[in-house]
Amino acid sequence: MFPAYPMRRRHGRAALFALVLPPVLVLLFAAAPLAAQHHRPARSARGAPFAAFLSPHDTIRWLDAAPLSVRMLIGPRAALKACFAPMRMIAFDEADNMYVGIVDRPETGDSPIRIKAVAAGTVAEDERILSVYHPLLCGARFKDGSVIDNGTDRWPALRGVIGQVYDPSTQLYTPYIADADYQTVVTFKGAEVLNRAGTMFTPSDPHGRSPLTITSDLRPEDVVTKVYWKPGGTEERSRWVLLLCNQPGVTPQPVIPLETRRMSIEAPPVQAPAEMPSAFVLSFNATTRTCSTPPLNLSWMVDAHDSTATASIQCAECAAFQLKPQLIPLGGGRYRLSVGASDYDLLENSRTRLSDKSIELGLVMSGRSGARTHTIRLYVALPESQ
């Protein structure tokens, strides 16, 4: 019904596609890797120019705390080569057409950096965006566009608590800078207890739980925390930039200086034991003209391990009744409260006023972490008059 030759023509076209299509696909797939290598173009043997930053990113993120250096491929050797402000160019390996672009003083903000090569009447050029930040803590405060509080007074690394794991964490506001590009180093009494990449750590961290525990023999100046920026992730320590330190007067000076607060070591918050009385009824001895309490454990008020802790007593009303309270140390943070009379005859004359009256006493324990007071009420019972 239908002529035979159209069928032969269709088979002829199919055969033609079968012969032509595979080479076309081969060419397309072969060209894909070449397109993906646009950051490092092949050098032409015929002298065509080439210029490329050897960075996989279109935007280079940096801090203004150190000069920027970035490698470039630009040539051929006889080409006219140029870079544009704020970048300058130095040769790294001229035989291989390798150069380094340097921005000595990166300024905050976004700006283009460009290179160009001219040869054989043609031009090759490449461009990146340089995005520069000034390092800041997340707690920094601003007014009218200026920093009025750099946030160091709220830095966790400025506080240690005896018996607890020290927290050297730092919340930096530096968008797009990888956490691995920072290094935190902590020493206790000159011995390194932490040296790890990053800025955020937790007490449950298995790498830092035991070595970072604050002990009672540590002083604030014994705990030194330094936070470095490693430009470009370099492991070459001589190139690290000191951003923060919890101790004043270090060299080199940190990029983010301390404000008013300094490193402190505190005793853990402790509540008074249940057996600590809030009132005493003391009966004067007719012979010794004194009275005293059972032993009192005051060490809880500051720190039982604080060998520098001292105790004292405060009483605003005692002088009016000729009473002289004092604390007698028994060792181990334990004391006995003793009350005597500076003039017992005058005390006798106050018998009526003392009847059913409570006198307020303040038991004060002072130590490295400050002073705390426990208030008790004292009821004095005088012996019957002879």
C-alpha cells in the first residue's frame, strides 16, 4: 500500500544518527570537566593570555586583623600582567606562572579584587569579591554606628568556679569565617590543658572535662585563655593572630581588648546547712561572766577549701548592753561563738531591757570569692540575782 523507499530513508536517517550521536556525546562529556576547571585555565602553547585566582569561591571572606594573601595563575611569561588596588602582586614561581596577590590592610566591607593578563592582542582577566569583617563578640553593643561595648565583660572565659569545669567558649560575630579557622588555647599555671580548633566548648566535652576543672589552688592569674584566628586555616603558628586573652598586659596585644572586668575564681554557691541555727538562747555563767555556743561550721559561707578564709562577727546592739561577742577558731572552718560582758554590773542594770529581747548578730566569712553573712538572733539569760 505504501512505497518502500520512505521506509529505507527512515532507516537511513536512524543509521546516520547512530553514527553521529555518540561522537557528539563524547565531545559534550569531555567538555564538562574543562568547564568546571575555569578557576585554573590551561596554559596555551600559542601564547594566549590566562589569569585566574586559585580560590574555589567567588567571594573571599577575611578579617581586617591580618593582610590577605591569595595565589594566582597569570601568564604566559611574556604577557603584560596587572593587578588593581588595593591588591599588589609578587612572583611566587615565575617559571610556572604562579603569583601571590597581597592586600596589606584589608578594609571592612565588600570590594572587588582583579587581575589581568594581555598577550597576542587579547585580554584575560579574573575577579573575586573580598568581604572583610572586623572581629567582634556577639555581646558587643553599638550607638550611632560605633562600638560602645565590645562585649568582653560578658565573656564566659573571665570566670571560673572551684570544683566546676572552666568554660573557655567565645561567641564571635564573624559571619562566614569557619569555626575551624580559630584556635583556643588554655593554660593552668603555665601547663597547657586545652589546645583545640574552634571557639565553642561544653562541660560534657570528653576532651576537656577533667583538665579544665578549676581547683582550689588556682589563682585568677593562673588561668590564661587565648583565642587565635588562623588566616585561611593555616597551621603555621607564627601567622596566627591573637584576638582575645582573659589576662591584661599580654604581648602581642589582642585585637579585642578587655574592658573593665578581669578574670575571677569564685567559690561554688552553697546553701546554709539545715543544722545551722538561726537563734541561740545563751545563759551567762555566774562565775565566768561569759556564755558560749556549740561549735559552728561557717566554712559553707565561702569555700571549705579556701585556706585564706577568715571569720568575723558584727553586732550593732551589743555595745548598748555591754556585750562583747567573739568567734573562737576551732579549725576546719569551725568556730565557737563566745559572748562576754565588758561591764557585768552595767549588764545587770540592763536585765529588764534584756528580758525576752533578741540581739541580731551577723556571722561573716570572707575569702577569695568575697564575703557572706549568716544572721542569727541571740537571746541572753542572766543568772538570778544573789
